[in-house]
Amino acid sequence: MKKSLLLFYCLILWILPAIARQEPPDTVKTGIYITSIHDIDFKQSEFTVNLWLWLTYKNKQFDFVQNLEIPQAKTFTKSYSTIDSSNGRIYLLMKLQCVMKDSWRINNFPFDRQRLRFSIENSQFDSKSLVFSVDSLGKHFDPRFTLRGWTIDSFRINTGIKAYETAFGDNNIPSPHTEYSNFTVRIGISRDATQLFWKMFLGMYVSFLIAYICFYIHPDNIDSRFGLGVGSLFAAIGNKYIIDSSLPDSTTFTLVDTLHGITLFFIFVVITSSAWSLQLIKADKFRQSRRLDIGLSIVVLLVYVLLNIYFITQAVYGK
């Protein structure tokens, strides 16, 4: 019994110094002020942000001038930096221009809502040595800067821990798992899309209306009816490829795909009705042919308009 108690006390005396040596991580108080966001490039999934970043901390080894890490940045440039090490703390102020890579959600394009993300880490010190905290005093972006065609509807700053399932080649780490503290900014932006919508889809709607005119051309002029229908079909396809060329590749069915798919289908219906009407004319069924054209002209236009209204409304209010 005495030997067990002795071993227990020895174990306590051995563990206590180790616990005492585990110092809490240094806190880096971090603030941000964004002066502009521009060059939003959907095709390349990029945007450029200009900002001021300041950090206050004690440990001189952190050296954020050299160790600043912006994980999602394609490139970033420090155009200005200043350090004040008075009062036993380091105050670092930097002006950055960052070209950020991001992923766009284009299902509802052009009535889309995007979330721009910006985050920083220290490339040399993990979360055991360094954690971020938010300097929340004042505004975090210039309300006067112009983001053409977009409206900022949310601005959130958070700190957290980002896990990497690797030891980065360090044999002293027992398992391939490291954690780094990060400082993250998420900016929600909504597009003012009314004018852009008509600019991009006007050609598609004109193509449909040209095909729709076929209902009012007598079936005897079969060359005119088929010529207008087939020409409209290729015009709608061309309009879709022009829009797709300005968007990133997507494996989902977007609003652009839906509206063009509906248009192509109804143009095909118009061409099919022309062939059907011609067959009735050849069978000397002139009245039936006329009724077919009048009936389909009403049904096609009504259903086409209702489907467009439905899917556009879903895109606008389902962001």
C-alpha cells in the first residue's frame, strides 16, 4: 500500500511541471478595413480586394510581415507596412491587394447571390502558439466604394481553427494532423440583375418570337415557316453558347440552361406544328389546319410565358 502511494506521489510530481510548462497561446487581435472590391471575374472564378489589415500581439517571433498566409489568394501584394513595438506589444499595419480565388454559385445566374471569402493564418505557428481575436471597433468596409452591379447585404468576421490532415513532413508530430488558427471574413453580395437579364436573354426571346410568327403564316408558304423555325432554333443555341462562354463550367442545371431548354423545346413544337399543318393542307383539311395554328398559338405562348415567370421567380426569391 505504501509503495502504491509513493508511486502515485512520484507520478504527480512528474506530471505537474509538464502541465506548468504548457503556456496558453498568444492572442493576436486582428482588424480589417476593406477599401474596394473589383474585377469580379466569373469565368476565372476570381475577384480583387484592396484592404487594410492590422494585428496586435506580444511574440516578436510571429513576424506577420514574412509569415502572413492567405490560403485562398492567387496572389497578394503588400504595398505598405509599418510596425510599432512600443509598450511591450507589436502593432503591425499593412495595406494589401489580393487576387482571390473562389467558387461561384451560378444556379440562379444572373439573379445570383455570392459569398466572397478572405482569411489569414500564420504559416509558422499553429493554434498551440497563436490564436486570433477580432478587433470589432468601427466599420470594416468603406460604404462609399463602388461594387458595380452588386449590393453588399452581409459582412461577417469570425475566428476559428482550421485542421490540416498532415504533419507537413515534421517527424516530431506523432499523427498527420495539425491545427492553425485563422481569421475569416465572409461578404455576402447580391446582383442587381434586371438590366443584365434583358441584355443576356433578349436574343433568346426574339428567337422564340420569330419562330412564333410561323403560326400566322399560311401553311402553303412552307419554306417560310420552316426557314423561320430552323433559323430561330440556331439563333437560340448561339445565344446560349455566348452566355455560357462568360460563366465557369458547371455540372448542375442552371437557370440559363432551363430557360434556353424551354425555348428550344417550344421552337421545336412550332416546327412540328408546321409539319402537321402542312399534312392537313395536303389532305384538303383547311379548316382543321387553321384551327390547329390558332389553338397552338394560344397554348404555346401562354405555357411559355408561365414557365418563364415560374423559373425566374424561383431564381429571384430562392437565392
